[in-house]
Amino acid sequence: MGRVRKALGRPVGIGVLVVAVVAAGLGLYWFQPWKLWQDTTVREALPAAVAPSASAAGTPSPAPEPRTLADGELISHEHATSGTVRLVRLPDGSHVVRLEDLDTSNGPDLRVWLTDAPVRDGRAGWHVFDDGEHVSLGRLKGNKGSQNYPVPAGVDPSRFTSVSIWCDRFDVSFGAAELARA
């Protein structure tokens, strides 16, 4: 015990202690390990069709329905990931990427990306999504459940072939789905 006090009383001992505390704090901030045990569940409905309008004869015409243009199953990359991805055109002509029954790990700085990269199994697919063209649709709302991500106006969704749950902090895919045209 006396040796520890003597070492901490020296400038070198204090410097090492300060560096260790700062490194531990930065490591906790960077990796955010507590998120591995925190789940956020989101249950969003697909955006509704517009209310029916009356036709010239006075009878209501049916509201146009959202239409699935492409879909795919999520596969695991860095973390176990499952669920379905759908690219949906809404009646107003806008598009959303819909994640259904998503189940993945929580993590720091997770994003939903629409990409032109091929989906590969295993470690070969972890880092490919930032190599080509991609559009970030925003932060992942929750690591479980069903949720919608609007495709920005001016983005042609037909140019993209996959969706990735992307960890921007570590440049790695948690999981991804190849979009097969419906």
C-alpha cells in the first residue's frame, strides 16, 4: 500500500493515472457498450393512402394504395440482424423504405442507407456499402420493430439495389438486404 502511495505521489504516477482515466472515458464514449443491452422498439404503420374523393357521378372512388416496388430479407453482418425491407411508392408519388420486423443490436450512430452495393454474406459484406453510391435516410429509429424512412425528393430509388443498417461510427454494416424488384 505504501508503494502505491509513493508511486501516485510522483509526477509519473499521476500522469499515468490521468491518461488511464481519460482513455477509459473516451473508450466508453466511442464504443457505448451499454447500448448492447438497450433495445428500442418502434411500431410505425405504413403511411396511409389519401382519403377517397368523390367521382363525377358522386360515388367515392377508391383511394390509391401504397405499392411495393422492391423487397428483400435482411442478412447479418457485424451483428445478428433479421427482418424484411420494402421499397414502397406512396399514392402521392413519394417513396419510403420500410423495415418490418427488424431485430438487430443497438449501437452507436446507426443509419439506414439506400445503396448501389451488392449484398455479400459474412465479413466480405461488412464494409462494401460506402464504396459506391449511397443515400442516408437518417438515424435508425429503433433496433426492433417496423419503421418508415422517407426517400428524399429528387433521389431516384430505382438506381439503388440494397439497404444497409450502417454504423457510421465504425464504418461497418450491421445487416443488409438485396432489393428484388416486385
